[in-house]
Amino acid sequence: MYQDLSFMTIPLPEDVLKLKIYGDYAGAQKMIRYFLEEKDIPQALRKRLEIEQEVIGVMGGNEYPFTYDEALEIMTSHLRDFKKEELDHLKEISAADWIYIDGEVHFQRRFYENLIKTRPDLAERVIVENLEDEKENNLKQKLLNGNIHYMKEHGGRTVRTRIRSTIKAKKEFEEAGRKVRVHLPIPKVYEQVSNVEIHASNPEITYIAPEDAPQRTVYFETELKADQEFMVDYSFDYHVNYVELDPAKVSEEQPDFCLEEQAPHIVFTPYLRELRDELAGDETNPIILARRFYDFVTTKVMYSFMREYFTIECIPEYCAINLKGDCGVQALLFITLCRMSGIPARWQSGLYATEYYTGCHDWAQFYVAPYGWVFADPSFGGSAWRAGEKERWNYYFGNLDIFRMPANSEIQKEFMPEKKWLRIDPIDNQRGEFEYEDHGLRFSQLEVSQELISMEDIEK
């Protein structure tokens, strides 16, 4: 059963919303059950409330575990001379993500890591300075800049990449002897990706999704053994060309695909229409328009770790109103603004993979004739802009690096075969999914990993 998330555009009943905002999640669930079981309500509202039951389950779980006092203790124990007034200020300017739970402030589980990542003034005050981390960060920057110089010199680049991905239930959620259904993402074959090869798996793979599946996975169905880990080891060729976009070379005729809305996220809301009009003015050239949208996202939106996307009603509008968001949030705002302007745009996501770090990442593509599909990575562009790396900032408008594993070309698409229970991430898939016959597990109940085994340049 794949939940139709388009019903998230339907407003919640006022009393449910009051309880949710206050953080009375038990009361909100009780109110929802009343609507579902006791009232004769329209089918669309019923579907909206069924989705909200799952959303509240996530919000009321361990997504916001730290009380105000616990958050203050984390900050004062990790940062030199940190004061209560500073935490208050970070909360007031929306730098530290928080919600109410039973009327009390609780902070998001990664609020500290997010502050250190995005605010250099706080990072400089970390009590235990790790010179190795600073050295590694410098090497990461050199890796990205080195790729740019290679791409400009050679006009493109091809690599052969090998990755190992795993997923398993944490011990307390392991139910040995029961039937399990497990999905792990693998590369989708399209313009960047070819020659996908699976080298090993554990246990034996039950089904491999077609090469063009919008969210491609390998699927395992078996009886769970104690301490069992599900693994896939694969390799693929990855190629990207370097392009310099010239507005003067834009064709008069432009295509009309990939322009539609896709509720609840790619939606042309009144606020987003106002923002688009403000950024676009009288401009009609698609390259100039797309660059204006890219510049807005990269210079006005602060990178921020996010709670699960499933809990956000409209991701691009959230980004444009709160002026914060991670890679996928920023990419969806860029895609939506492009589509509103008649510029075809679409999603890509999977992994960012280097010797220093391998993990989830999202980015965008947009189409301009005669160039065809080109890339935009607003989060990488934004980090470059904040670091004063203008060349890298410009590069990620139109281009992408070679440190990627694309598994998904669309959002909100079902797996093959279908997952029975609501997915942990119904928007996208980068870490995998795990379910028993009568319920699924959440990310907090799983251990997942992605490891880059090798990456080698090859001639193409």
C-alpha cells in the first residue's frame, strides 16, 4: 500500500491542528480516531487523517528528543563560554529547530550538529578541537575544486564506482524467524549511468527492479535470522560533461515536458507564485530565469538538517518561507520555481560518495534547448557561496561532479515490488526500507550504511 501523499494538501480539522501545534500528540491521535471511527466524513478527509496518524507518530517519536535544559547542557558542554541567551537567540532566529511536546520546547535530534556545520562562529568554539577534522574538511574542498578544474580542462569525466550498502534491524527491533521484506537502492540507468553490475549480495536477491525504474532497488524477501544484515555490493560507470550555459544561444522553441504540479510538494501555491514573479520580473530567457532561482536558493536559504520530509506538508513552500532546508528541500524549491516558469525540471537523488564521506544527497536537473538536460545542485552551490568559492558556486549551476550514485529520478514513486506498509520515506529512497508482514520499521529502528569501495577514472 503506497499512501497517496497528494491528500496532504487538505487542511486538518482545527481541533486536531490545535493539539498538534501544542504538541499533545496523544490527544491529536485520539481526536483523529474520533473523526475516523465516529464521524461520517468525506473520503478525502479520511485519507488526510490516515496520513496524519503516521506523521504524528514520527513527530512524537524520537525526532525531537531534547528538552530545553538538555539542549542547553549539550551546548554548554561542547562550546566554550556558551550562554543561555545564545540558545534563546538561536531558537528565535530559527537556527535551532524545535517544536512543542506537551507544551514544552523540545529540540531536534541533530540540532547541535546542524549548528556546528552551518555556523563557523560556533564551530570555532568547540572545546575539543579536532585538527584531523579540519584537515579532512580542507581535503574535501580540494577534491571538489580539483574535479572542477579537471572538468573544465577535459570537457567531461568518467569514473567506475563501486559501493557497498547495508541495512539491518537494531537488536531491540529484530524479530528473528519472521518474514521480512527489504529494499536497498541501486543505480538507475540513464544518461549519467551505465554498466551497472551487482558483485555480491547477502542474502540472495529476490528481485532486481528494471534499469529505468524511477526509484530503483534490489528486493529481499526471506525469514529473518538473528543479527542478519542485508547487503548489496555494486559498481557502475558514471559520466558527466562540462557545459557553459550561454543565454544568447537559447533556442526559440523550448519543450513542454516536466512542467506539471505534483502534490503535495511541487505545487504552485499563491506564495510561490508571488516569489517567482518577484524573482523573474519581465525576464523570459530560461537560462537567466533558472540562474535567478538558483541564486535565490543558494544565497538566501541557509543549509539546515531536516526532520523527515514526510512530516512537512509542502517542502518548497516550507523552504521559501523559513529560508532554510537541506539538499532535497532546496532542490525541490528550485524545481518548482523552474516549472512555474515553463522550464522543465526534475529530481535526482541517491548518494554522494567520496573517500571521506558517503551518504544521502539530492539535486536537480533542468532542460534548456539546445543544451538539453543540465544540472543544478543548490546545496553544494550554497556552501560554495558561503565559503567565498565563487568558481564552485557558478559551476554547480549547469554542472555536477562525478562523486554521485543516482538511484532516483522522481519523487513519490512506488517500488518494484510494492512495499506493503507506509514507507519510512515516501518521498524518496536513499537508505533502504525494511518491513515485517504486519508493520514497517523506522530509521530510528534500523542500522544503515553506505561505503565507497573504489572510484577510478576511465576513458570514455
